Amino acid sequence: QVQLVESGGGLVQAGGSLRLSCAASGSIFSIASTGWYRQAPGKQRDMVASISKGGSTNYADSVKGRFTISRDNAKNTVYLQMNSLEPADTAVYYCNARITIHDYWGQGTQVTVSS
């Protein structure tokens, strides 16, 4: 059973930065594609950034140039560096790992950006 634990959320002013971390229970990131998703109240969960097994990255248009996803296989951790945060970035952020047809999710971490 894969377990993902997110951390690093919090309250920040617009223009500030946060770094989210997603720690996995085992060495999965070399065989999994990994992504960060977010869900604001009353809205669907959307992909924010992803990184493939080979290290290719993909970003939602709304965060390109502001967010960076990275991975440390030795620490079994995926990061999301978020800069120039905007109130529209306020949401619960979830870490996802996909191994073949199986999806694993963390419990989520709240990010709140004040104007």
C-alpha cells in the first residue's frame, strides 16, 4: 500500500512563496508519474503540475512560470515550489502518484493566499 503525506501548506500573502512536500512510504517515484492537484471550495480537482517517471514536467497554464515541480528519489519526496502566489491559488493541494492503472492520493494540505 502506497502512502503519500503532504506538508508545507499555510497562509501567505499575495506575492509570497511556499514549498509543498509529498513524502512517499516507499521508493515509488522511479516507477510512478507524480502530480500535484488542487481543489478550491465548490470546484473540481484540477492538475497543477506533474512529473513523469523520466523527469518530464507539465504545468497548468495558470501556474506556468510561477510553480516548479521537482523530485528527490533518494528522499522519496516530490516538491512543489510556488512563487508569486495569488489569491486564486487558494485551495487544498493534493499529491498524486500513478503506478500503471493505480492512483494514490495524499490527504491534502491547505494553501491560503491573502490579498
